Amino acid sequence: MSIWGKIIGGAAGFAFGGPLGALVGGFAGHLYDSYRGEAGDEALPDGAEADTMARADAESQVGFTIAVIALGAKLAKADGVVTEQEIRAFRRAFHVPPDEENNVARVFNLARRSIHGYQSYAHQIAGMFEGRPALLEELLDCLFHIAWSDGKVSEEEAAYIAEVAHIFGFSTAEFARIRARHLGSDRADPYTILGVAQDAGDDEVKAAWRKLVREHHPDRLIAQGLPQEFVAVAEDKLKAINAAWDQVARQRGIA
């Protein structure tokens, strides 16, 4: 079932509340009418019959999806201009199939016009994914991806993402590592990607690499609530982590 089917099937039972709940509810209502009009009630996903674990998984996936859309939409307004490139970048990050592009555009615009500020979304998301920092970091990566869509990240966009990271609970040092991968002049530097100093010992570098691989492996992230639609972003990040390690290992002659 696509993420949109999960939104319809379980929206009534998801305990989101707050600004995310309002966004999910409004969007799910539109989808419900669209699906029923196209295929009849028998084609609607039956969220009420899902077991507890499946519902929890679906709730996490829907929560992550709506979080990226809501914060991405507010990010697009951060510098005062919403560009078509930003909307297209979101669709690429989200791996949107052609037949769902209108749904994405609709919820993107709902969030963009919402009276709720991005801080209220971020606080709710931080609580929803408490104890899952790798998933929150994945969300920040998606925001940087959207911000880069026009070839640059404005000061307003960078400040926006920094504030979201702060609300998510990342320390200044942790966000500096995340930011450096996206904005630093040395963002292609393997040590920056691994989050270690260039004079770190071999064991420290290897430990950092293993920790990142363990925390950011797509299978682990999926188990924490990452929707399949975002797996491509996670896979790209894992490739970058492994490539950084390979480069360091070759330079240092580590077997």
C-alpha cells in the first residue's frame, strides 16, 4: 500500500493531534473522497483491521512523511520565495510516482498556507521521534536537499534548518557535522562525512564509520519508521559514508 493509502486507512486512529494532526486530517479527507469517487468504498484501505504493530509502523511512516512535507513547505517560504525547483526537489527526495504528484503538491500547499509556524511542527516531530536521532537526521538531510534545489542555500534557509535541528535536540557540535556535509567548503572531505578529525587514530575513524553505518542503514531506518518512499535518500547517504571510509582506508593503508 502506498503512503497515501496508509494516510486514509489510519488517519482516524492516529494519535497525532496538534498541527500535524490537522494537516493529516484535512489531507486524508480529500484523499478519502477522491478514492471513493474513483473506485468505491470497497477499494478503500481498511486501517481499522490492522494489528497494533502494523498500526504503529504506519503511524511512524505517515508521521515522517507529513513531517517532511510540512517542514519542507515552510522551508520553501523561509527566503520569501517558493520556487518550482524546490517543489521538484521535494518530489525527487520523496520519490513521488507520477500518479501521486498532485497529492504531494496539494499537501505541500496546505502546509505552506497553514497558520501554524514551523516551530510548532518541529516540536511535535521531535516528540514523535524521540529516541530516534538517526531518523530525525534523515529528515534534516531531506530539508538540505530541498534547500539546495536552486543551486544555493540562503542564509535564511540555513538558519531555518539550524533552528529545526535545535528543536530536534541536536547539539551545536552534532549539527555542525550534519551541516558540514551539506554546506561546508570541504563537504566532500571523507573525514567531514565521517564526523572525525583528520588526525584521529585508525581505530577512532573505523569506530565512527561503523557507528554511522549501523545507525543510518536503510533497513534500520525503515524499522524506526522511515517510509519506503524515502529509502533512496537513505541509500545515497550510506553510499557516501562507505565511500568516505574506503577513501580513508586506502590513504592510511588500513586493511
